[in-house]
Amino acid sequence: MPRTLIIVESPAKAKTIKKFVGRDYAVEASMGHVRDLPKSQLGVDIDDHFTPHYITIRGKGKLIERLRQQARQVDRVLLATDPDREGEAISWHLCQLLDIDESSPCRIVFHEITREAVRRALKEPRPIDENLVDAQQARRVLDRLVGYKLSPLLWRKVRRGLSAGRVQSVAVRLIVDREEEIEAFTPQEYWTLEADLVRLPGGETFTARYYGDAEGKKELPDRAAVDRLLADLEGRPFSVLGVERKERKRNPAPPFTTSTLQQEAARKLGFTVRRTMRIAQELYEGIELRGEGAVGLVTYIRTDSTRIADQALDEAAAYIAARFGAEFSAPRKQAGRRAAQAQDAHEAIRPTSVAREPDAIKDDLTPDQYKLYRLIWERFVASQMAPAVLDTVTAEIGAGPHRFRATGSTVKFPGFMKLYVEGRDEGGEGEGDEAEGMLPDLAEGDALALKQLRPEQHFTQPPPRYTEAMLVRALEEKGIGRPSTYAPIIETIQERGYVVKEDRRFRPTELGRVVTALLKEHFPDIVDVEFTARMEADLDRIEEGQREWEDVVREFYEPFSATLARAEREIQRVALPVEETDEICEKCGRRMVIKHGRYGRFLACPGFPECRNTRPLVEKTGARCPRCGGEMVQRRSRKGRVFYGCSNYPECDFTTWDRPTAETCPECGTFLVEKRSRQGVRLVCANPQCTYQREGAAETAGAGAGAGRR
């Protein structure tokens, strides 16, 4: 009979750990949290030191009773929940329910689910960390006070079913503020002038861009300035005034934290934050590998540290030297700007063994697991490789008083770039920045022949709307929330109808604007970025034992309560603007209006309750369904994601995620869809059996008048 009971959160984690411990151990799963605040009431006694009243989560009664029975039959119980605040809180609640002394050595932690890590943890049990529990409890109480006090106010003043939260309201504000920036943006015209030049005699052609004159950089604000410059350049000889050669090093990105993993998976794999975290959890808890059994493939996935354990460093260095050569190895124990701030107990997200190459275990993984594991594996290995070395050349070209510049770079030593290059958001550094192409061998005094001058008009561009990756990055940089909470936050703000996702970018709805404006006016702290970041810092101080959780909650609640009472008196009922359409109600003849429901927007008759007619809201695309010839229309999934389907649904269930166009394929007659990437827009045939594609209008426009800079 087992002498020790180990309790973890999930069956998958339990299954993996069972393989590493002997018959003296039984391993059971709590199935996540076992106690929480009640859903039907506040559950916090404000007058009694903000004491939370926890109840057993519905459906967990039989599970808890079974754990109690098993706990009575063993000599000791070890709680092996995740090594963070949430995991510590689950262990604390289990102590209360199973009558375990929380000051006894009942808690074990490990940051990877491997045989060595689990066995090492079994030798080092410790008491429950009260500071971690207090930090989690403070967050839970704060979120409950905001949600259960502020949300009902929104129901009464705006519309039922709305919610507000410490972090979600700030996330919506960021999206609303960005949209207001875009709307207020005034494009500014500017021009560039490029010269196609040839080194004499008979050299290669290269391109130089107008820079200014001997006094410095000059702008070309309009066509008139360009025409004056072209006139002055007429007949002037071009020559090389100077050449500067430099060697530039480029360092690899540090290994993943939770946030950077979410961002890179969105950029490179197109994964949502929730999808990334779900797959990463599977990789952490254990995958059945042929020849090895169940094993955790990556270290703990909720971390803000970039620290690497010494054993992992040594293993990576040996692997890199063997595969790429000793000159490619450059071990780094801590990498990146966050290393000094991060909790030293945690590690970066990395493979538990660098020897498990992605392709070697590909057949044991699902396609999504393989993609994410490969991303984590390559990022970690690259972080321990030598910097890339680039040779850069800048040539200054003269034509009378005017100056042009030509630049080029080549990779002298690839270093980490041989394996991996970090992705980038719009306007950021990353893939594609490693080399600009070579210049001819130029020297000072070389005469050049002008082939042509190419003036081009541009307009400055507004800041882009947030993608999921950009929103996660903004939240983390501003210190708002924790990366482990970003997935439910992003899902909630879409489900509540505050934002919608169009072409993978967030746009606020009218409802999101109204609620944000109301909160900014009456609850400025709730949607204030700096205030929310200070709250997160206070939670960190509780975890470090520097502050009492009750004091932090009280400092927040007392002014919040007074503001809440004042807002209840001052805020009048907000009438959301009615969006009238050209659609006519077939039952009473009124113009139908757009309403918001649980699953998004729909058409409704304004004559309610006399007329209860409703219809789905559809946006026509001009394309015809390839199956039945019906109109292809825009729809939204329950999670707010845009897709396109046949208007004859449910008789015809044809759908596509790519936006259809009115153009048809010249080869098979099916409509073309827009495929978007960093390189622009391509028009691709919607027929999977057809390979026709070409550049879209948006891409070709980007090379001319539509291209620009921020």
C-alpha cells in the first residue's frame, strides 16, 4: 500500500509523475482549484478585515471526499501543485480541506516534470509559503470587489450583461485609445528620391537614396520640392565621396518567458494566446514518447524569468558545439533586460532536454504541439549561440551640393541566425533585418553613371491597431496584469462585445467606447495604466513579504467605495446610439436597427415589443458561393472572430476564414480570397484544388502612394 499521497492539479500531470515514483507513492489530481468565492454573492466580508468566504466548488464534493479518504490511509501527503501563486493557493486550500498542517513540510515544487526534477523535489519538502498565498488572495479579493461592485453599476446605467475588471478595463482602454489616435491622425505627405547608379567603367548597378546636402539631412515635403531638386540635379556628375565599413554584432533573443512565448507564437504560428497556453500546458504536463514513456517536454510555462539552470547551460553548450561547431557556442546564464527583475526561483521556458530534437519526436506530437515545441526548442538553443556578425557598408554619393547614401550589409558569421531569428511586430526589428544586400566594391573618388532618378510620393501612416501579440506586449511593458491572465482577458473583452477582431486586429465597438468613456470620467483609477501597474507592484511586494495583503486591499477599496457611491448618484442612464440600417422589416415596414446580443450584433425591428422580428446581420462581400451560388457574407463566431459563409446557411454550410473578393479565378471561376502577410496581400483562389494566386491591389499600392512611415 502507498505510504505517501502526492496531489497535483491535472490528470495528465499525475499520469506523468506516476512513471517517476515507486509503489510507495500514490498520485492524484485535484482537477484545478477546489475552493473559491461563491458566484452568487460578493463572498468578501468588508467589515471583517476583507475576510474571504470560500466554498467548495460545485461538483468537487466527491473528489474532495475521495482525497480525504486516501489522505487518512497514508503516512503523509505532499502537495505538488504548480510553482506559482495559483499553485500555492491550491495547496493551501487542500491543507484546509484535508486537515494538513500548513507549517509542516507538505509542499514540493519542481519547474519541469522529469524524473530527476521530481525525485529531487521529493527530498526537499517545505511548508506552505504564506506570502504567495496572501498575494493570490489579495488579487482574488481585489478582482471580486471591482467585478461585483462595478459590473452591476454598468448593468443599471448602460446595459445588462456587461462587466468591468482591474485588467480587462485597462486592456479595452488601450484599444479604444489606439482607435482614437488613428481617427485623429492626419497623414503628412513626403517624398523620397532614389538614384540608380553604375560604377564606371562597366560596374554593377546599385541604388542610393537622397539624403540632403553638406549641411545635413533634408526633407522633401511635396512635389514642388522634388521638382526643384530634379532640376538642380540635371546634368550634374555623380561620384563617391566616402565609404565607411563597419562590423556589427547582433545578439540572439533570450529564451522565452510566458509573455514572449505568447507574442512569438502569434507572430510566427498565428496562434491565439489561449491556444498557445493550452498547447504549452500539454507540453509541460507530459507527452507519451516512444521508448521513454510520459515525460514533460518543456519547463514550467508561467514565468517572467530568463534564468537558465547550470545543467541546461552545459547540455546546450555541448549540443551546439557538436552540431554547429565550438565557435557557435556562447552560453548565457541570464539573458535579456528582465533577468535582473525576475524571480530567481523560476527559469525561462526551455526544453527539458535539448537532446530531444523536434524532428526526432515529431511523430509523437500533434501538429500544434510540434510547432510550439520546435519554437521553444529553437529559441532556447539560439539563445545560447554566438552573436551574428554582419559587415555593413555605407557609401556617401555626391552630385554637386547634393548628397545621396547607399547602404548594404552581408552576413560575415551567421551565429545564432543559422538556427533562429526572432519575429517582429509591425515597425519592429526582427526577421528580415539581418542583411540588406551587397554593394559593389566602391572607393572614394569613383565616378558613377546615373541610369535614372525615381521620385516617389508617400504619406505617413497612423499607428496600427493591436494584434494579440502587440496587445500582450503592451500589457506586459506597462506592468498590467500577468501573462498567465492575458488569455481569459482577451477572450472576455470580445465576448462582452467591447472589441471585435478584424483581420487579426482589435477594433473597439461603440459599446466599448461608451463604457471606457464612462469609466475614465467616473473611475479614472480603474482604467489608469499607471495605477493598475502600481497595484501589480503591490501584489509583488506581498509575495516578497514586504506588505500585508489586507493593507493593500483597504488602500484600494476605501477610495473606490466612495467613488462608487458618488457615481451611482451622478451617472445618468446611458442611451447607446441606435445604428439604423437600410434593411426593411418585412413584418411592419420599419427600418431595422443593429442590436447587440450574447453572440454579437444582429438586426432587430425598432417596433419591439409590438414587432419582435429579428434577422442575422450580414455584410455582403460581392462573391458567390462556389457550391450553390448564394451570396458570400461576413459572419462572426461566438468568440467574435470574423469568418465568411454562404447566405443560404443552414442549407449550405460553405465557410472560409479568408475574406472573399468579387474577382473570380481566371482558371477555374471560383472567387478569389485575400491572404494577408507582412509582405502584403495576395489574391488566392478559394478552390483548394486550384493553385492560382497573384499580388493583391493593397500590396502593389503599398509600393507607391500608399506606402509610408509612421
